[in-house]
Amino acid sequence: MSERNREVELNTDSVVLITGGAKGITAQCAVRLAEIAKCKFILVGRSALKTEEPVWAKGVNSQEDLQKRAIAYFNEKGEKKSPKELQRLIAGVYSNREIQATLNLIQTHGGEAVYISADITDEKALTPKIKDAEKRFGQVTGVIHGAGNLADKLIENKTGDDFDLVVNTKVIGLRSLIRSIDPQKLEFVVLFSSVAGFFGNAGQADYALANEVLNKSAHILHKSLPNCRVISINWGPWDAGMVSPQLKRYFESQNIPLIQTEDGVQTLINEITGTSRSNPQVVVGSPIFGQQEINVNDGRPILIHRTITLEGNPFALDHRIGLNPVLPATCASAWLVSACEASFLGWRFIRMEDFKVLKGITFSDGPQEYEMSLEKAQSNSGEQLIDAVVTSRNDNGRRIFHYSGHVVLSRSLPDAPVYSMPDFRALEMKDGVQFYEDGTLFHGPLFQGVQQVAFDGKEKVITQISLPPMSHQAQGQFPVESANPFINDAVVQSLLIWSQEVYSAPCLPSRLSEWVQYRPIPFGVNVWAELTVRFHNEHAVSGDLVVAGEDGREYFRFNGLEGTISQQLNRFIGRKPQANRQA
């Protein structure tokens, strides 16, 4: 397992630097981490932490009583305080209590914490304070950047100060953090971004910009820190933190679900300690707009134009039929999925029905323009069904159909079931390398994901699949998003192996009745795929594929995967004659 894909082990030696103060959502995350791992924490916030409360605040809890006591205290001293000053003093009391309560809870759960009062945009002031804390706890091994500010106004009413307040906290703050520590010692970095940056939101132009910069920063850190897990979580609104009671009522009126604090904290823990992502950006929760805005595409098709080039898709050089680079069918199906998710905001891919390869795309003719049409077929409260078709026009203006499929989106992903793989330990496992070397599989290095192969009679092929991380440049115009088309292609290769074993002829996928996805397969992990052939003759084969991880949890299923078998393809691809053998 590569360094990037190893699990993050949180323990008593872990030192986690958290911005956002020892209050609110980030505080609850720290307490939960202390509970499960007994970590050490360096908590950074703007609020000062006072060891003693004002005499007028001691033993008083309600805001009304605090205000009465404060007024009486300052009147007695002959000092007049404005209502605004009183509110600031009372807010300081509550802030101090919340910080102290967080520190106490961390200690109660077996962790250790120190609180730093600092402006994270001031690197010169921040760095020595973090260095002092590291002298006590050791070097920082993890960062959670949760600090943020709001200055919500329509863009024409925003000022430069508004922009600086909102953007600098997230962007300059992140730069200060990275420069204040040794990033090479980091095991994980979590950036608290927002769906406002991913989807946009009225009145939050500066906030959206700041969060999108965090998203792009995550991609940069992901590349530059290969031994560190980097995640930018685009959170939807929480039922806590900066969501005021008034804002909560607005979200409820617009049918925008809030992330419950317990669920959000657990999601953070899972992202840090679970299986790492090949893409460092993840969206959790709903976009911040109402149902009527999500349905803007009702009743009319969406047309998307795209020019596809060989230069823009280096992976195609490792996917040739003869001399011609060809777009993998899995890239085409993932293209439909990504376009639907981008066009129907707030919905996520769960299933595709009746995907067809009508005329595959080759790269031999130079740049070509393609049109994708998306049209909502039906919907209910839980699912959206979109008809997707990719076409182009030839030199005579005639429309050519390339791919089609019915994409099903949902508000949330289903839980991955556990699949019982057959006991293949008694089967003869063959090294996957031999199938690339003898021509059974025509794929170049970027697609050589089959590690082991086993045959269970004539109807089953079991493969172990794994691909190392692929650069974003190599992924070209078909990057890994909700689906990993490159690993999916390696999964489908079992159908090609089967056709060579049984018919000594190559096979190319042509149709898929149903693709049910629970989660995408990340690069660098081992998965197992079981192909069960349901029908075959010398011209065609159809079967079902189930893909599961080492823990047995499914990634996805291909039901009714069809392939065309052709002896004619032996001219371009296929097993070398001396290697042919009948199963």
C-alpha cells in the first residue's frame, strides 16, 4: 500500500492544530478526537482566554442576569457603558467559558490541549506561539483549518473590508498555518470549505471565493505532500456554528436539510481515518438554495458542447485498438454521470440504466466536437432520472450517435452492502501481468490494473484489481469524480479475459443494463471483482460483475454487462497465436 493510501493512525502521539477557536463545531470535533484517540491539540482562536472572570459575572449564567449585574457594577463605579459595550463584555464572558469548557472536556476524555489567542492571518505573530506549543507537545502531525467569517451582503453592497475579513481568514490563514509548521511531518490536512464555494450562494460572493480557493489549495497540497492525506470538505449548513436561529428557520422553509452536529463530526472522523480519496475534495450536505432553484432544468433539455482531443487526454495512448487510441467506454459512462451531477445541483449519482456504446470515440481523426443532451425523464422526492445522449456530426452534417444512458441521481448515497466473495483460496491464482504480456489484454501501463486472475469453472472469473494514483494531467478531460473510469475499465477487463479463454477471440463492451454504485474506487487500494457469465455464444457474451473491497463492502455492480466477441479483432488486439488455449 502506498504512503498516501495508508490509514491515518490517531493516537496519543498525534498533535492536531485546529483553527476556529475552542468553540463551536471545531471544538466538538476536537472533543470527539480526544475521546477516540487521546490526541494532543493546539487550538487557535481570536478570542482572549482569561484566567479570571469579571467579578460581576461570577456565578451568573443567563444573559439577562449578566446584563443586570454588569449595569449595577459599572454604575456603582461611576462608569457608563453603552448597550453595545455591554453586549461585547457579556459575549466575552460566554466566549471565555466555552473555551475553558472545551479544554476541560478534552482533558476529561484523556487528551491534552493548549489554547493560543492569535490572528491566523498574522504569520509573524502566529509562528512563535505555535513553536512554543510544539515544544510542549511535539511537532504538529495534523491540521484542521476551520476558521471563518461571514459578511453576507449583495455584491453591490460589499466593501473592501468585508472582502478582507472573509477571504483573508481562510486563505491567508491557511498560508500562515502551513508556513508556521513543518508540512513534511503532516499526516493529514482537513480544510473546512463550504458548498457556497462549490455551488455558489447569493450574498456570499466573497465567502464562495474564499472557499473555492481552499478547494484549489487542497489539490495543490495533495500533489505537493504525497505522504499526507489532504481533504477539503465542502460542508452544507450545520445545525450549529454560524447558523443562527433565524437562518435555521429560513433553511427549513426552503426544505434545505441541516447537517446534525453528531453526524458532521462523525463524517470528519471518517474522512480522516477511513479510506483515502484520490480526489481531495468532497461535498457533504445540501447546497444553500431552495427546491425551486434546483429544478431550473425541468421541462427543457440541457445541451453541453465539448471538444475532445488526444493531446488533452494522455491516457488514451494506453488504450489503443491497433494503432488507434480509443476512448474507454467507462470514461464515456463516467462523463454522463459527471455532466448530470453538475447540471442537477444537490443530486448525486447512484445508478445508470441501459448504457449503450453506439459508436465509440476514436482519437485518430484529430479534435472533434461532441454534444451531450440531458433531459429529465421523471423524478420523485428521492430520485431524478435523466436521459443522456452523446452525438456529433460528420462532414455531411449527419448526426452520429455515440453513447446513451439513463442516469439516476439521488439526494444521498445508499449504504454499501457486504458481499460474500467465493472462497477462491482453493483456486489457481494467475499473475495478471501475463494477460497483458500475451496480448489477452491490449491495455498500456495506465490501465494495467488486473493483479491476479482466477477461473471458477467456465462461468466465473475472479480478478484482483488495483491501480496506482494517476496524475491529473494523465486523466485529461475525464478526471476521477463520482466514478473512477480508469479502475472501472480494469474491472471490465475480466470480460475480455473470459472471451479469450473460451472463444480465443477478443471482446469489447457494448452495453450495460444497470450500474449500481455505492462508492467510487480510489486509486491504490485492492478490490476484488467477480464476473458471472449469464449468456454467451461465439458473437456475444453477457454477465454480471460485483466489485467489493477487502472488507467485503461493495463498491458497485455491473448487471447485464454485454460484450461483442469478434474473431476479426484478432488482427488488432488479442492473444498471440502461440499463446492461444482453450479453457
